[in-house]
Amino acid sequence: MKPDITFYRRFAADILSDKKIITIRDKTESHFHPGEQLRVGYEDDSSIFCTIEVISVVPVAPGDLTNDHARQENMSLAELQDVISQIYPGEQQLYVISFRRIDEG
């Protein structure tokens, strides 16, 4: 079974411990809707490690990311800005997907 959304392995522990409760994505992954349940997998092999429920999808410009976003990502604002610039260089419009973990596996 293919995952609905994938994450780098380094984020899995934070998702599974409910420390990471948002993800910031570009427009190609902005189509999710509140209430939708997503199978979550690893970006490198697509194995599924949990299920999440989407709470909201809100547009945000990279320059408008705040300490609150960083806290919800379980990192500092500087770390978040660095990660975003590596993954989405030059993107002017991103989307904050808030979620809650439903189960593991």
C-alpha cells in the first residue's frame, strides 16, 4: 500500500511522539482537506509508519514563518527556515498542514 504523504526519516520520531504536529509543503501537496486521514510513509522507501488526520491547510509565505510554526515542527525558527530553504528553494507560497497522529503502523 502506497503512503498518501511522505516524510524524511529524521522526522518520524517527532511525528510518532506527537512533537511534530505540522508539515510545511508546496502547492503539489496542498490538496489535502480537514478530516482526511492519510497513511504516512518514509520518503526513501514508502513504507508506512503511522496514520494522521488533517486538521487544516493554511497558505503561508516562507518569510511569514514564526516561532509558533517552529515549535509545532519541534525545531527552532532558524532550523525551520534552513530546512524550508533546502527543500523548497525559491518557493514564494507554501502551505502549513496541521495534523494529529491517529495511530502507528
